[in-house]
Amino acid sequence: MQHYIEKANLFFEIPIDMRSRLIIILAAAMLLPSFFTPLWKMTLYSNQFPDGLILNIYTYKLEGRKTPNQDDLKEINSLNHYIGMRPLIDTDFTEFKWIPFVIGGTILLALRVIVLGKMSKLVDLFVMFTYFGIFSLWSFYYKMYIYGHELDPTAAIKVPPFTPPMFGHQTMANFEVYCYPSTGSYFISAMPVLLLAAMWFSRKAWLAGRK
Amino acid sequence: MKNTVNVLLIALFITAMAAGCGGDKKGRGAVRSDVQEAAQKTYVAPGDLDEYYFFASGGHSGQVYIYGVPSMRHLSTIPVFAPYAATGYGFDKESKAMLGGFTWGDVHHPALSETDGDYDGRWLFVNDNANNRLARIDLRDFKTKQILGPIPNISGNHGSTFVTENSEYILSASRFSIPLPKGRVEKIEEYATKYNGVVCAVKVDPKSGDMSVGWQILMPPFNYDLGDAGKGPSNGWAFWTCYNSERAIGKLEVTSTQKDRDYIAAVNWKKVEEALAAGKAKMVDGVKMLDPKTAEGIVYLLPIAKSPHGVDVTPDGKYIVGSGKLQSITTVFSIEKILTAVEKKDFTGNEDGIPVLNYNSVKEAEINVGLGPLHTQFDDKGFAYTSLFVESAVAKWKLGTWEVVDKVPVAYNIGHLCAAEGDTKSPDGKYLVALNKLSHGRHLSVGPSQPEASQLIDIGGEKMSVLYDAFTEPEPHNAQMIKADKLHPIEVYPKEDNKDPKAIWDVKDAKVVRNGKNVEVFMVLVRSSFEPNKIEVNKGDKVTIHMTNIEQTTDELHGLGILEYNINVVVDPGETKTIEFTADKPGVYAYYCTNFCSALHQEMQGYMLVK
């Protein structure tokens, strides 16, 4: 046991080598697209909407696809009101306030790792960011649950409470709903992978230096 | 052996086809072997789109009808000069004001706006032969945006609306000469000297499309019939045919057909602009009027065989093609020869000071096209197509050689004809629609009031062939056919473009405001409710309702019909409309959504209580 703790302590002391610092910069850069690309995309197809109604979820806003002839978010809300679902509006999502803040903070922490150059700081960054990611996913799922369950009892059309799909496909009334992560999420998920790579390279360089 | 079987099969097939033909109404159907080809050429599968828009004038219905080519399906109706309950046109404040108290008009000749002699897809202009008006339809939303008129001094605005190469002007003319200015009465017996015709140019604002009367020319009392504007080498000129150069009255059928020749009036509008700048115009009923006696060189007369009707300028602008109902020839004039004759003063007389050009000097060709030629359209291969009213046929002839190369019968009595972009500098060829006056029961009988027949003709090949019979609303005179990709219509009015000061966008802002006897209602229309859904007024109140349809989705229209109040408006997504009426009948009146909108459309209703 003592052996492992000592080994771990030793690991936390490993310096971050130059190549890994560059990888961390790249990892931090992976968060930038989330400021202008959506994290999640929901598409609702039906007979009347062969091209689908598209809802994009960003870190800071909801946006329906807008064509000259249609605002999809407005249309989704118009349709949802019949089953008594609350309108999807930005101000109801506290996530839109704290997620961009946390992402900004994470980028600062990544810079801190690069400046201080210690494995322990990198592990901090990795753990905190993984926690943030999982919490955000849960928060998103919970929001979906709430929107599908807290339906207005006076709604014109009564439907059993439901949770829209987070990954994959689901049939809801006359709509085929598809929901998947989008561009921003793919970039974000590259971040922890790059952080692990930085850890691995730094350790490899350190081991090589000890020989 | 195999070959024998094949031959037998083919023989059987032919026998079957022949048997199929036997069941036809005799003489009326197309030949069976052509049917499959025609069907394929006109079939537009569910969900597929037509290749061309076809804007047909609606004649005395006062409206414009839109068809798709090649399917010939009726797509929509644009109300212009008559109220149209289907879209609420003529019921709301704005369109009611535009109609100016008239409840009908007579639309004859639509003209698409042009840039460099080609359709630019911005506006469609139409004339009103009855009440001397012009209208502009915006092709962004397919709505009538302006009605100009009654135009001063114009009486029977038939020779209209033809546009100049860059839509500088829309042509307009008097079909029925009258004493001028309007309001004056002179004895009909003094028609020849005290009545006048007028030709007129209406200016178009190049940015907004706004129309205003430009100038007019005082003309002899002939009947100015149809026109066209020059292009290319003839740009700067405008042409109108005129019948009754006899200046006759009474039974014109006889009195106006005694002379061998009538005229085409050729107006040099560049010279007109110079004369206006030189201050030669007099104001008549608020319009700048030029008199050819004092403004030399603005107008000439080209003699043409009697009772001419259509005049059409060729795509290259070199020739002017005139045809007349009572002739069997179409006459082609050359602009080059006209210019030379004008320069050399090669005249054979004058009418009220207007020089008559020497026919033999300006004529390029006389083409024996057939009986009763009326109008001519053009294709992309140098051919012209002339409608033959009396003969019920279309003649195809070659520009340059002036030879008739093909003829196809149509059913029946063709008036105008419309080829794909067939009056522009670059016609498309491909399709031609014959706008026939009589359908003579070529359809399931619908009683004595019969529809008109418009026939789609394939002009892509050497031989013309009739592809399709469509039965069109009364009464397509002329039409315009434009490639679909030249138009970019909107289907929703964007919220940010709605500048109506009375628009509201949130049900929370819906309200009823009373100010003495005036009640103003700010209403929201959205699936599936009116807000407010209750309006209380007192008998005699003046009620104004501003309705905003806050939808932003294609085809989510809402209507508001008020029972027994003779009110129905339809509000498009993102649009605001206003209605005004006096609540003069006491009682409780329901109002409801007239344009089906959603599963709970029936529930979209409210009550107006008039106490």
C-alpha cells in the first residue's frame, strides 16, 4: 500500500515536458469551438416536415434552424403547447450561464498547468473537467426529463409523461425524433483524451530521463 | 421463331391501341401514339415542381391566375382589381383603400418587369381595361402592392401593360376615344373632330417599383388597341396598333372596316423626353400632354392592313410584327427602314399632323400565315409563332426567310399565345401556351357558362405538338411565362420586417382600448386562439381591429370571419392587417378562424358582444 502511495506521489511530481505542454494548449483549444458550434442537435421529422425541425443546443443558447420561411424553435414551441410543454426559452436554462463560465475557467486552469508544469496540476484539470462533463450531461438529461414530465394539466392534448431521447431515435406522436451530440461536443470530448496523452508523454519522457 | 413472336406481339399491341382509339370522342382526342409522350412531358410527379410560372390575366374577373408549366396546374390566384374573400383581399383597410371603391376590373395584359430586355423577376404589372388602372404585383410575396388610376385622360386602358427594356415605362393607351379632359360631353356626331385618343407612358421607380403617370400624347380619335416596346436597335420606341382610322361611330363592325388600311402608331419616347424637357407639354387634368402638331418627331403612323390587333417586337429588336383579325397576312416592319424613312421624310400623308410613313419603304415582309392572325411570340431558334383566331391554329415561321414552316390546330379560336419568356431578348423556346377563347365543350359539361381553354404546346422540336388541355378561369387574355428559378418568393413575413405600428407579438400585449365611440382592438392570431377572444362594444361604436399573425412558419395562415358582419380577412404568418367597421347590429356575434390552421382550428373562435 505504502508502495503505491509513494509511487503515486512520485507520479504527481513528474514535470510536464515541452511536447505535452503543446498538447495541453491543443486540448484547451478544443474548448473554443463550443463558443460558436452547438453541443447537441435534435431533429424532429414528420409528414408535414420532411426536412425536419432542427433544434441546436449551444453552451449558451438554444437555436432552431432558421430558414426564410420558418423558425424551427418557434414552430417546436407552437406544437409543444398543445401537449402543455413549457416553451423552450433561453432564460429558463441556468446552464447557459454557468457552462460558458466553467469552460472559460477550464481554459485558465489549462494555462496554469502549462505555466506550473506539474503532473498534479494536470491531474486536477483532468478530474475537474471530467466531473464537469458528467455533471453537464446529467443536467441536460434532467432538463429533458423535467420538460417531458411537468406538462400543463390543462393542455389540449394529454400525453403520458416522457423523456425525449438524449442519444438516438424515438417516436413521439407523429414525429420521429433523433437526438445526437453535435460539433461542439466532439471537440470537447477530445480534450480529456488529449490530457491523458499529455500525461502519458510526460511520464514517458520522465522515465527516459531517469535511465 | 423469336422474331415471329415479337412481330406478333407488336401487331397485337397496335391492334389494342387502335381499339383504344375507337372509344374516343370522334375527332377530338389526340392520336393515341402521341399520348404517352405528351403525358410524360407534362406529368409532374407528386412533390415535384413545375419548370415555369405562368401568370395568366383573369380578364373581367379582375384577378391574375398562376399556373405551373408543364403541368398546367392552377397554383394560386392573385386578387388585383376585385375583392377576393379567399385571401381577405378587399376587406381589410389597406386593400380596400387600394381598390378605391371599384369591385371589378378587366385584366388583359400582364407584363413582367425587365432589366436589359430580360425578365428580372421583380414585379408583374397588369392593366385594367375597364377602369383605366394599372396594378403592380410584387413577386417577392405575390401580392398586389399598388393600384394606379383611374389614369387621367385614358379611356379603355387596353394597349397596356407592356414595359420598356429596363422597365422605365409601362405603356398605356385609350381604346375608346372621348372628349378630353374627362367629364366633358361632346355630341357623338362630332366624334371625328372633338374626341381624342391618348397614348401614355407610366413611369416606374427603379427601386420601389412605384408607378406614376409620366406623359401622354394627344392622338386622333382612333381606337388604340395593343402595344409593345422596342428593344435593342428599336429601344426608345413604343408601338400601338389602332383600328377605326375611319374615325367612325355607330356600328363599328361595319363603319370602321371600310378603309383598306389602319395604322400602327410608332412613338419615339426619347424624342418625347426631349420635347418635355423643352417645355412643349401642356397640363391636361394634371398630366403632361404633348400635341404632335407642336411637338414634331415624337410620333409616326405605319400603314397596315385593316383592323390590326397585335404588334410584337422581335427578340433582336430589328423587326416589328403586326397582324390583323381580318387579314391572312402578318406584316413585318424594319426599324432600320423606319428610321431611314423618318430621316428622309418619306411620308404619304398625315393624320392631324402626324406623318404617315410610306408603307413600301418601311415594310420588310408580308407573310401569308393563315386566317385571322393576331399575336406573335418567339423562341430561341429564330422562329416566330403567330396565333390564328379564325383558323384556330398556330403558325410557325422563320425570321429572315419569312416562311411558314409548320402549323398546329388548336381548340378553339386562339387569342393571345405565350411562349416561355417569348417576348424578351432571349426567349427559352420549349413551351407555348395557346390561350383559346372557346372550349366548346372539350371537357365534362359544366352548363352554359363555360371555362376558357388553354393548351400547352411543345415547341422544342421541328413540329409543334399539343400536349395538354387546361381549362382556365375567365378569362385569360395574355399571359407571361417565366423560368421558376428567376423568382425567389418568401413564404413568411419576417417579424423584424413588420413595420406596422399596430403590430403586437405577444398575447400579453393583446388588448381592447376604448376612446369615446372608437374601440381599437389589438389582436394576436396564433395556433389555435384569438387573443382577445371577447370584444365588448356598444351599438354604433366604430371598431378597429389590428390583427397580427405571430406565426413564423410556412402555410400557417389564420382568418378572421365575423358572422353577419360581412367581414373576412386572412392574415399571413408575420403579417398585420387592420379592419374597420361600425358595430351597427346589436347582439352576440361569433368570430372564428376561416383559414384551416391546426387540429384545434374549430376551437379558434371568440365572441363580439354588441350592446
